[in-house]
Amino acid sequence: LTDIPSRNECLEILQEAGCSEPVIIHCKLVCRGSLLVGKAAGADLELVEAGALLHDLGRARTHGLTHAVVGAEMATKLGLPEPIIRIIRRHLGSGMSAEEAKSLGLPAEDCFPETPEERIVCHVDSLAAADRFRTLEQTLTELRKKGLGTVAERAAEMHRRLSRECGEDPDILLRTIWPPSG
Ligand SMILES: [Fe+2]
């Protein structure tokens, strides 16, 4: 018995909320990747699937940083289970402290991903470009170019932790979806 929505229910939720086609394609990509990593890590795959599909629900309303907060509010109103709300709320960057959140104009709350499912969706999303996965190195280079050194360090640490939990480098797992170009 579960109240985690199925894949089709999640896709209906995204569509009814008004998410654009590119957002839905991105959510499906993050879902495929998260399931591969989640399977290797022994995570709850039902939760990973629904959380990954719904992580960008808030992009139906805004593409700003607040999409995680707005998405969590939308999920709450829809009566979705707390573990999914948490995945949505904690997927920005590689998590952030209350102080960092406040400095970015977000509610002053810690929002580090904590459970395996939260960490997997957050990190696979970090590695996801529009239509493919970047390697960790490509992702870190882009973050550092943007001056986001702290985010890069956290992403690297998250990657190492997931590698240990999966017994495999997530880059290698994600490469089986399709090879990152360039
Ligand atoms: Fe997002």
C-alpha cells in the first residue's frame, strides 16, 4: 500500500499544473538517471521515480530559484506525500544553508538534501543538461565558471558519496543512457 503517485499520475500532475514540454522532457531525463543511480544505491525506487518526475513542478509557475519553494507549496496543496515535497524543496544546487537561502531571497531554512532519494534526485539534476548528462568534471567546470565554487565543492562531495553508495561512479551509470557529447 502506497500513496506515492505512479509515473502516469506524475506526468498528469505536471501537465495539469501547466509545465512546458521542455520541462517535462527534463523531468523524464532526471527520472531515468535517478532510477539508474537509485537502483545501484538500493534506494526506494517508487519514491525516486515520483520525486524525480515532480522535482521541477514549480517551473509551471516560475523558472527563478523560488521554483523549489513554489513547487513544494503546489505539492502540499495537491496532498502529495511529505517525502516527495521534501525532494522538491531540497533539489536546488547541491543544497544550501538557511543563511545562503536567505541571501538568495529564499525562506531562511536549511534545505540540504538528506535522505538517499533526496540526494539522488538533487545530484542527478545537477548533472543533467537540457537533453543529456554532463560528467561531474563538466558540471564542476561550469559551476566554477559561474563563480559557484561552494556549490561545486558540495556537488563533488555528493558525487563521491553516491559513488560509494552505488559501488559505481554515477558518471558511468548515466553514460549508459547516452554518451555526453563534447
Ligand atoms: Fe529545479
